[in-house]
Amino acid sequence: MKVAQEARRRFRRRFLWLTGFAAIAAGAIVFLRHEEAPRPTTQRPAAVPVTVTTTARQDVPVLLQGLGTVQAFNTIAIHSQIDGKLVAVDFVEGQQVHAGDTLAVIDQRALKAAVDEATAKKAQDEAQSVAAQKDLNRFKTLVIKNAETQQNVDTQQAKVDQLKATIDADQAAIESAQTQLSYATIKAPIDGRVGFRQLDVGNIIHANDPNPLTVLTQIQPVNVTFTLPQRDLARVREAMLQGAVPALAYDQDNNKELGKGELLLVDNQIDQTTSSIRLKAKFANDDDQLWPGEFVRLRLQVDTQANALTVPPVALQRGPQGFYVWVIKPDNTAEQRPVDAKQANDDVAIVSKGLSGDERVVVSGQYRLQAGTRVDAKSEMAGSTSGKPS
């Protein structure tokens, strides 16, 4: 009996040991599997792609901008000064001509006949004058010998003087006829470009025709008249006192440069209805980029700010406290930086406070940034990914 009880106790002890060992083994297996399982990792947010440029120091021209209209330096309506039949037109529409070039010819036959008639009349009067002068000389000789009266001498002297005056009138008539004849050849008074032809060969042209034969315009050089706000007047006048004021002409989109010139004058009064001033600039226009009647954008350089710290205007953002820019720090995180800045022209803004040289500022992609945002910066110039200041 005791032997059976002892056997049962031994069995229980062995069972408990085996059960405990199995539990320990199962726990070890679970622990090892747990250790081998991949643990979830905390992912960093993706870098925000932005485009950056580097602040730089440069001499910045200070420009005033206005809308202007191109005007021909000279515009001449070509009219005839006499009546007659048009027998030749010696220009092509749109042709560049020079001063003295023949543009058209009017029938000259009647005018040449008038010159010949006046010339012949002068020759006739000169012959009569010679005969009258000889008679006067004879009368003077005879009066000394008391063979002629002084009255006849005086009468003959008056006749000679009258013939001399007639000869002078004949010369004037010749010159008048020659002038009329010269009008039969219509010549270009200046260098320029002719427009449309209004009359064809064979038509009768009149001095009082309302429409010209053509219009001649001089566009080398050319003028541009434009306006600026009244507040810019003082700066323009100050610049004119320093010397020639450069002017740049651009197309209507303000992208393509059409010519370089200089300011000629400022109008002598301000337009009170618009609070603006009118100005005129002169351009050489050697390449004919500026055309009369064309609307252009004028940039007037009134000053130059030397060694100014600059950024593109698109880098400037406006907040409640004024302008700010996004600066990319060396660790490629974004920082919002308040700045004092003003836009000098379409391409450059001058920063007087808040930035230093060789700092990277964001010019595209600002809307996704917050302070400390990690960025993937691409250079505006190179267009390549950059992890360091360019």
C-alpha cells in the first residue's frame, strides 16, 4: 500500500516537473519568435521638393516703368505743289529712300516751255537795253557839242533804266518758271520709309489734293512718348541733372528688349486728370525693331544701387508683419525669415535687412513649407538636386 502511494507521489512530481519544463520551453519559444519578428519603425516625413537660389550682391539699376507709344522722328505727307499729269512713280511701297531721291515725276512739257519763253523774253529785253545804252552814249556826246538837248538825254537815260528793270523782272520770271519746273520732280526731303501709294501713273495730280501721294516717315532715329506717375517726377529730374538718363524699350509682354536710348525731355506740365507726367525718349532704332504707332514698355534707369544684396522678387512672401522669405539651412530644413526688401525691377528685389550673402532662399514651392520642414532643394540655375548651399 505504501509502495503504491510512494509511486503515485513520484509520478506527480515528475508530471509537475515536466509540465513546468514544457511551460518554460513554450515561453522561450514565444519570446524568441517575438524578438525575431520585425518591429514597426517610425517613418520620417518625405522631404518637400523646392526650388532655391542663392542670394548675391550686385549693382542693381533702379528702373521706373511706363507704357509708351512709338512715334516717327519725322512724318511728311508728300503732296504735289503744282497741277499736272503724273507720268512716273519711282518708288516701291515700303521702300527705304534717302533725301533727294526722286519719288514721282509730273508732265514737264508746259513748264519747260514757260522757262524757254521767259529766257527768250530776257534775251529780247537785253538786246533792247544794249541799243538803248548806245543811243544814250551818242546823246551824251552830242549834248556836249550842243547838238542835242539835255531833255532827250534824260529821256534816253530813263529808257535804259527801264530796260534794266525789265531784264531784272525777266530774270525773276525765269527763276519762277524754273522753280515750277523743279516742282514737277517730287523728291524725298529726308531719309525715311515710304508708305502706301495713293495715286497711280496717268492720273492728274493737284496741289490741293486732300490725300497725299504717299507718307514718308523717318524711323531712324525714332521717338517714344510715355507716362509715369507724378510721384516719380523728382527722381527723373534728379537723374537728368546727373547726365544722360538711359531708357530701355520692351515689347508689350515686357519680355523682349527692342532698343536702347535715352530720355529727351519731360513735359512742362502734369496731367491733373491722371496725376501723370509725359516724357519722350529717343532711340537710334538701327534694326527697325521700333515701329511708329507700336505700344511698348519703357524702363527708365534713374539710379544704380551698388553692391546690393538681391533675391528674385518671387522669393518674397507677404505676411501680417511685412515681407518674409523661406531660407534653407545647411541641414536642409526650412526657416521663415522676416526681411526688409523692395522690388527694384521685374527681375531683382533688393534686401536691406534679414539676409546675408550666399544664403539659399526658396523661389518655388513655398506653399508646402513650415518652420523646420525638411526639403529636397533644387537650384534654380542648375536644376539639379543639392544638399549643400550652392
